[in-house]
Amino acid sequence: MLNSINKSQSLADWLCYLENIHPVNIEMGLGRVGRVAEDLALTTFSAKVITVAGTNGKGSTCAFLERILLDAGFNVGVTSSPHIQDYRERVRVNGKMLTAQAHADSFAFIEAGRGDTTLTYFEFTTLSALKLFQDATLDVVILEVGLGGRLDASNIVSADVAVVTTIDIDHADWLGTDKAVIAREKSGIFRAGKKAICGVINPPSTIAAYAEEVGAELIAVNRDYYYTQHADTWDWQSNSTEQQDASALIFTALEIPQLPLQNAATAIAAIQALGLTVPDTAIRSGVANAKLPGRLQQLGTSPQQFVDVAHNPESARYLATQLTRLKQQASSPVKIIAVVGMLKDKDIAASLAALTDVIDCWHLAALQGERAAPCQQIEQGLVAAMQQNSKSYDSLSQQPMSHDTIAKAWQSANQSADCHDIIIGFGSFCTVAEIIQHISG
């Protein structure tokens, strides 16, 4: 392929170019991206490397790791995907986005070095992130896996610590619907002689089997480390005998985090496995202060407005617990009003079923783009979800409403809300992006 873009092009021009240089958006396998990475010497780092895979919880686990390590005084690079508003969200160095020019220069480097090898958008941007991290002076690199694990572009780098957060059904067209198979695929980031953290509650046996097969040292929740939640605090404890400092084996009275507690516990296990000296104070402050856009992110008050990227059954179940907590904390009775847009390849019925007990009003709309589920498909999913939970529309505060766009659904939800009600927009990263874009004008 003729590499036709000029290296002086803007970041927007580069992104448009990357969307069109490969015939498909997703092509599993490490052959092409691995060859380019080897040619450009992008697979080795002097920094420690953590790779994080999982159905859900990757972003929040990375956020906990990042915040703890930054609070400990380390220089940290993190990849994240997808972005919500700005492509630059995908690469953070010391907690900050880089300039558009830095990304454009990195793209130009990859373009010049790939020759005739075509790369998908994600492969190209992963290589670019690795280049940006090599150009920085970093102590730790944290790589969030995009899809699966074994064949994901991030897996061209061998991690010192590999993490699997949760296992559930998602991306079924690529990963299938067998949790044991999915778990093995995500465990493909494990490496011989390196630490592998399993944060999965009741994990499929294929995770431990794969760790043994490749010779990774598995550290599993509820076997090698534990966490216990109390009313206002939580504790973390390890069975490890490796740390010389016994105080590093237990943390008591930790602050309940804004992000999922399970992922905070997984992050602490990964920090312990990394072998760096991390003060107790950094663990405590990092857990307490870690935040991530699009995770029960509050946009307004009176009525309370939130957005969440929950887009599959597991993440929807967690969102339901968060909304229930908000409802219980309210000083007066409140309605929870949902604005929902989803992608057509998601399990819409099962995702909505997780929320039918907590949501009082539904506003449905189609997202923009080819992958968007038409409103009729979301309507059918809601009907199936209600039936699954033996509910009828009569139990709702009002009949579900369908809208042409997410913006119209958001407007309608706000018009129907009382000042003390809660509005939640969810269903996809795209849903969150469209709502934020609408609010910001």
C-alpha cells in the first residue's frame, strides 16, 4: 500500500487515515503487528510492564494502578480504550494526555516503519502508544487489553505482571459464548516465570490451567489474597510470604473507592506482585482517589445526572447496585430515569434485565454509526428483559419512550424529571460520548 499521508498532517487527518488503511476494523492475530513492532524495536522496555485483560474492570483496574503508582512517586504510562471524547484519552503519561503533535509525530514514525504491512486502527494506535512510552522516561507501563488477550495487539509486549479482572460474555462474535474458552483466551497474556493476577470471582478452571501450562505464577483472589467490605471501610490481606515487610501483607480500614471494590483489590495484588517499593500511604490515597471518566460520572444536579459506560450484563449488574445505593441515600422518594443507547452486537435483553428492578422510566434511542442497535431492537430487548423478571410496563412510572437520537432522549428525560430524581445515561461508550457532546453543545 502506498503510504500517502504527509507526516505534517494534523491528528484529525491521521485518525481519518488510520480508519481506512486496513480492510477490516478487527483482525485477530499478532503476525502483522508483531513484525512491525520487532522492526521498530517497540516490544521491550526498561520500565516494568503490567498488562490488564478482562471482560469488565480493565479501565478501573488501570486507574487504580495508575493513581497508586503516581502517588508513590513513579513515572507511569497508561493505555486506555476506547476514548469518550478525545482520542488523546487513550494514552496518558503521568496522569496527563499528550499533545496532538506528539501523537501525530508518533503516527508518522509508525507509518514510515510499517512498509507494505497493513494495520488495523487498534494495531496502529497500540504501536504508537508504545513509541510514546519509549520516548518518555517511565518506571511503569500499564497496557489495557482491547479485545480478548492472547491475540490482542497489546500482547506483543511481555508483561512483568499480567492481570485478568473479570470473565463474562461480551464480543461474542469474536470470543464466543463459552466462559471457559473466553477465560483461556484472556489468560493468553500470562508469561512463563512472571506473576499472573486472577481477580475473577469463581474463575473458570481454564485460567489456572493455562497459568500452569505456560509456567506463570498465579495469584488468585480468595486463595492468595482476600478483601472484606465493612459499612464504611474495607480490608485487604495477602497470603504471600515473599514480602519482607509484613505490613505490606494487610491493609485495614481502607476508604471505599468510587470505582468497583473488586478491581481495587485486584490492583493492590498487582502492585504487590510488581516488586516495587510502594508506601502504605500511596495504596490508601490511590484507592481513595482513583477516578475514571464514564464510570457513574456525575454531569449535573437537580435532577442528578449521571452517565455510565455499562454495556453488557456484568457491568449492568454493577450499575444496578450503584443506582440502588443512590436511591437509598436519597432523603426523599426518587425516580430513576434511564436513557439507553446500545450497540447491536451486545446482549441487550440480558443487560437491561439487570436493571429492571431499579429503573422507573425508560427513554430509548439509537446511537450514531453502523454498529448502533436500532431503537426497535432495544425496545424488543426491554420487553424480553421485563418478561424475564416477570414484570410488566404497568409497574413503571410511565410507558417507555423511543426517540430518534440520544440527544432527544436526554432532553425528554430531563423534562420529565423532578428536581430530586436521578437520570442515568448508559449502554455504550458511544452513549456517554453523545450525551456529553449534547450537554457541552
